[in-house]
Amino acid sequence: MFISHNSKVDLTRRMVVLTFIFVSVAVSAQLQTAVQVVTNTNNAAEASQNTIDRLNDQADELLVQYRTVLSEIESLQVYNQQLESSVNDQNSLIQSMNQQMTELESTNRAIVPMVIEMVDMMRMIVDRDIPFRKQERLDRVDNLEEIMDDSSVTTSEKYRKVTEAYQIELDYGRSVSTYEDELPASGVKVKFLQIGRTALLYQTLDEKESGMWNAKTRQFERLDDRYNSSIKEGLRIAAKQAAPNLVGLPIVMDTGE
């Protein structure tokens, strides 16, 4: 059988094309396999990265919790140290109080007579002093005397009450005040102007009559009408209704003669 040259060439071309097709199919399959491998690898890498991110977040959260626990431990240690110091102080205080209780009986025997004498002295002071707020001050002394007789009141409380009353009396000597009350003799209601323990003046509510306590005669005496305006101004200053200013007021001192 004779095959022409052209037929051979044509056959060769067909075989080449067929071979190329086979090669292309094989290459395409390999490419698809490679693409699938890359896709699977990427998916696995993404899953791994997500896992890493999640574990990293968990690690950060655990680190924050760990630091918080450490801080709480440090705070508890400081608190325990302070508590131990406080307990030691309390123990020392208890020992000191026990010692004081042991000495209390002898202390009471020394303090009680002194406190009673202080109350008696205060009544004497009020009776002999310029008679400002006299009833209020006498009521305070009466209250102290009742406390002295009350066995339910501790010695320390009695002493505190007496020293508190003496402080009030001491403050009177440094104060300037005004108040309303009645004149002892006439019962007329007036405004009093108290200037420490130096002077006690008064003015009737209609501002027409003024007077003062005379320390020598130990009675209230009416003043000349020319003092009305000065005493009125003094009353306004004492009531904080006017600015402090120099005011000409009569003063009669007790020389003790």
C-alpha cells in the first residue's frame, strides 16, 4: 500500500495536534490540582490565623486577669499589714485603758471635790459680775449642780460640762453682744448692749431712754439723753447691722473701793 508524502505530513500534523491536546488536558488537570492545593492551603492558613488570633486574644485576656490578681494580692498584703498595725495599736490602747481603770478610783477622789468647788465658784462669779444675761447664766449653774448630784453621770463628763461652762464665761469677756430683756427693778423691756465685762448699757425699745450698770453702786442708772444716739449706734454694731466704728459710750469701772 502506498501512502503519499502529503498524507504522511497530514498524519504527522494530526498526531502533533492530538499530542498537544493530550498535553493540554494533562497540564490543565495539573493546574486545577495546583489551584485547589493553593486554595486549600489558603483556607487552612486563614483558619490557622483565625485560631492564632483567637488564642492571642485569650492570652491577652488571661494576662489582664493575671495582672489584676497580682494587684489584688498586693492590696491585700498592704491591708493585712495595716490591719496588723491597727490590732497592735488596739492592744496597746486596751492595756493603757486597763491601767487607767486601775487608777480611776484614786483619780475620782481627787477630781470630784475640785469640780464641785469650780461650780460653787462659778455661782459666786455670776452673782458678783455685771448682770448681763444673768438668768441664763444662773440656769447654767443650776444645771451643773444637778449634774454633780447625778450618780449616773461619769466624773469625766462632769468635768467636761464644768470646763465647757467656764469657756462660755471666758468668751463673754471678749464679746460684744445685744439682747432684749427686762430691767430688774422696773420690769421695762429694753435692749441691752454688753461690752465684755466692761460695760452693760440699755435703751428702751422706743429709743427715748438709755442707761447703764453702775459697778460702784451695783444698780442700773439712767443716762443723759445725749448718749441715746451713741448707744443706738452701739446696739446696731453689736447686732451686725452697722460696720464697726468708734462710739462714745460712758464707762464706770468697779475700783473695788
